[in-house]
Amino acid sequence: MKPNLQSRAWLITGVNSGFGRLMTEQLLARGDRVAGTARKMDAMNDLKGKYGDLLWLSHLDMTDAVEIRQVVNKAFTDLGKIEVVVNNAGYGLFGAAEELSDEQVAHQLSTNLFGPIELVRTALPHLRAQGGGRINQSPCGNCTCGCRTSWRPP
């Protein structure tokens, strides 16, 4: 399938499920190109088979700053121009604050805060060089960020 004349190119993280998957399906169906990232690449086989070159895929762990830089740079190089960057990957961490381990909190912050910051920092020079673009920061994959807890004194 070829892009239509008015198509856009998108970079979307977390395309293998949820909102990222739905957005990717809609964009591909209208002829846009999507550079999608996921941790579970096999979940994208059906869309890759259906849309071929319109869907560029790469594995991405949002806690790995080096991988983020490599994947974003490669997406811009391979697609030439990306008009919209969507930071969608992320997850919620739920529980009483004192029950969550330091590792759980650190991993969530790496995934939902530091990873998206690194992605934007890497994409911005490309967007500036091409004369513009948009960045959409989903609230960590359309989930509630941070640790949710409630407490009241006895």
C-alpha cells in the first residue's frame, strides 16, 4: 500500500496495544505512514502484513535512553520526515505508597517520565531541521501516572 498525496508520517510509541494500536490502525487505514515502536513486536505482524511499507516498526524499551536515541534517529532517517510524534508508551502503577518497592517506582518513572523526555529531546532537532512538526504527549499511555494512594489520619 502506498501513502496518499496528503498523508502524514507519525512516530508513535507503544503501538502494540491499547490506544497506540487503535491510533496506528486508523492512521494506516487512511494512508498515513507510521513509525511504530513496541516491546512486543509479534503483536504487529497482522498490521505489517496488511500495510507493508506504510508501517515501519522497531523494538523500543522506554527505559533505555541509548535505544530511544537510536530508534528515533533511525525512524527520521528512514522515513525522511515525520510530522507528528506521539509519546504513548507507558503504564500505571497502583498500590499503597508504602507497599510499592523502590524498583517499581523507579521503573515506572523511567518508562513514563524520563523515557518520554529523552524521546522528545531526540526528536526536537529533527523537527527543527525539517521546519516543524507536532509532539503529542499522551498521559503515559492513557493511564494514570504516578503512584495512586489515599490516606487519612485515624
